[in-house]
Amino acid sequence: MKPILNKLLHKAKESLHSASALMKERLYELTGTSAVTVIQLADFIRNNPDTKVKRQDLLGQSFFFYQLEKEGIYYSLECKNSYILQLDVHSGGVQLVSYRSYRDYYSLNTPIKFPKISSN
């Protein structure tokens, strides 16, 4: 009986997370803000000449940590080899994008929308 309840609980959690991701996407659609995918942001960070990269090899796996500051916007990317683990974008203490591979249920190709930054 317990495995069935665990399976039902797991399914309910997955459904809740998926519904939450869909609601976020719909909210962003309604706001009309600019959009970019996680993959596009990661490529931008990796390929920018100003990006600082640190590599760590742990238990035979290569981890890469990218940091970029451009026009008051701070980008942080963590990858295991080329797999995106985590991506954050923030400006002026405001979190614009927060992606976690273990938490987010939308795909890497789903547009993430965030407000345009006004430079003061």
C-alpha cells in the first residue's frame, strides 16, 4: 500500500510543479516582457569574452562556473560538462532569472521572460 501512496504523492508533486511552470509562462506572456531561453542565456554567458570561468574536477566529473557582469546585470552559470545545472541573472538586487535543473519543469527551450532593465 505504501508504494502506491508514494507513487501518487510523487505524481501530485510533479503535476503541481508543472502547473506552476505553466502559470509562470502564462503570466510572462501577459506582461509582454522580453524573452530568452535558458540555452540562449547560457550560450551568451559562455561565449562572452568578459566571462570569468572556473573549472573544478570532482570525482571524475568536470564542473564549470561562469560569472559575467555586463551593464549592471550579473550572470551566473553552473554546468556539469555541458549540462546546465543552474543559471541566475540579477540586477540591482532583483532576481530576473533563476533556473535550476533539479527544480524547473519547463524545458531549456521554453522562453523565460523578464522585464527590460532601465539604466539609471
